[in-house]
Amino acid sequence: MPSIVLAGGGSAGHTSPLIATADALRRIDPTIEILALGTERGLETRVVPEAGYRLELIPPVPLPRKPTPALLAVPGKMLASVSAARRILDDAKADVLVGFGGYVSTPAYVAAWRRKTPIVVHEGNAVPGIANKFAARYCTQHVKTSFPGTGLPHAEYVGLPIRRAISQLDRAALRAEARQFFGLDPDAPTLFVTGGSQGAQQINQAVSGAAADLQAAGIQVLHAIGPKNTLEVPQTGRYPYVVLNYVDRMDLAYAAADLVVCRSGANTVTEVSGVGLPAIYVPLPIGNGEQRLNAKPVVDVGGGVLIDNADLTADWVRANVPQLLLDRERLTAMSTAATGVIRTDADERLARIILDVVRSAS
């Protein structure tokens, strides 16, 4: 039976496609041996075991983006991490390594290359990260991307693997159940607000600052603020403003909503557009600009609105969100435009590509 090691971690942007791919592999062949590789720093220490997969950890090797004294320690840390990854690949008798980026991927790529294990790279963002740039150039020709036009050698666009609960979601069919689940009114226009797995302070402050105006306009809000954040919103209107630290059932959150205010990480854009949910995308203001590019294909066809983080204020929310959320005709047009812009079958496609690589190697 094939033995497949999936490396990726740090954030949901790496762990979510890893788990979706593992699920697709298991559906295709339940006898496949699947092992996930991560570091103790990341979200993978919780979500991978919860998804039912074995997880092995190696030491993280952060790569400073600028010359600092910390750069001097990188070679020694990298050697130790590569050695740890090599031992895990040997013990697993790995037939292929699939890397999704993050701290864990670079040492995993080097270890796999040294033992002549085939490598498949999947890049989640429109702008590739350091680890996947390295692997695409030096370690493999099997490079798959979430968005068309990603600048990597040998790149093939397959889309971003997402969970079946999302990719096959019927929002209309689940709406009543979803609104009841979150304690929402069954009929009121509904805004979903999320800043990603960790939350986003600017989004939290801007939308909560306009809470009274949203409620006065007859709008109810489901607001995921992030696990470490706090927010108290006075209930001033008939319809609820529900504040949660974390949403485990994103399928129900999407089904409950008529409009979402969110970041534009690759996973968020793929899920939100894939289920046809109109969106106000607020790209993360740090990094290399990948979040703006992630949302661009959806925004360009009219499936979403893009606003800079600094421009998202309570005044902007007051002036724009009720007007959009109460315009049923425009929301329907945005939903239709968003649907199908970005592939939602990438889990199955990537899984079959991985198995083809294994068969070719053997």
C-alpha cells in the first residue's frame, strides 16, 4: 500500500488543504498510509489529530526575511530539522512527500530530495512562499497551484483542496438549520464577520463599531472574533448580534449568511466564492500582497468587493454594508458571479495526481 507523507503547518492556510487532501486520498483508497508532518508551533498540533491523522513533529526553522543575528543560527537548525524529517520519512517508508508550505516544508523537501523520494508541491497563495519557491526550483517538477498564473517553475493550476462539507454545501437547503444553530432569526438579512482562524482586530472594531446602525437597519450579525479576542456588543435592536470566539461549523456559518466580511487568505477566498457567498474582502495588510491577489479573480467578475484594511472603519461599514446587504438583486448577482470562478474539486484532483506520481516512481 502507498505511504504518503503530507508536510504543512503553521496556519489554517496550510493545514486545511493538507487535511482535505488526506481525506480525498482516504476516500480513494482507505488502505493508504497517511502521515502528516508539522512543527510544535502550528495549528497542526490540534487540527490534524482531530481530523484522525497521525502527526509527527520536527524542529521549526524560521527563515528571517532580513539580515539579522538570527540568520547565523539557521544552518545548524536546518541540519537538525532535515535529519529529523529524514528519520520520519525512513520510518514511514514514504513513497511520496507532499508539501503545502510553512516552516516544516523546507527541511522536509531537503530530506525527501536526499532520499530520492518523489516530491509534490502545492502552493496555496497567488504569491508563492519561500519554501515552495525553493522546492519548485531545486527539488521537483511536480508543482501544483491554487490560482492560475502563480509564478513558480513547472506550475500547473489545480485549485486549493477544501473540505467536502464546504465544496458540496447547499446554502439555501441548510439556511434554516444554520440560523437556528447560531441562535439567529430565520428571516432577517444576515452578515457573517470573520478575520480568519486568529481573528482580525481592524475587522472586529470596524463592524462592532457600527453594530447599532446595522441593528437599526434590521440586520443581524454572526461575528467570529478569534480565539484570543474579546468583544462586547450591546443589543440595541430586535435582531441579534452573536459574538463567538471561534466557529467550528463554517459550513453552517456560510449557510446562515447573506454576506460576509472577511480576510482574503486562499482558503477563505476558495470556500466563500465556491459556495457563492457574496463577500467584502479585507486583505491582510502585512506579507507580500498575496491576499489582494487571491481575491482578485472573484472581485474582477463582480463576486466580491475589495477594501484596504486601513479603509475599513465603522463609518465605512455604516455607509456601505446595509446598502449592499439589503439589495437582494445585487447579492444574487454577486453570488452567481462568484460561483465557479475558482475550482472546488482540487482535493480529488490533487489526490489522484499524488497517486499517479507514486505509480510512476514504482
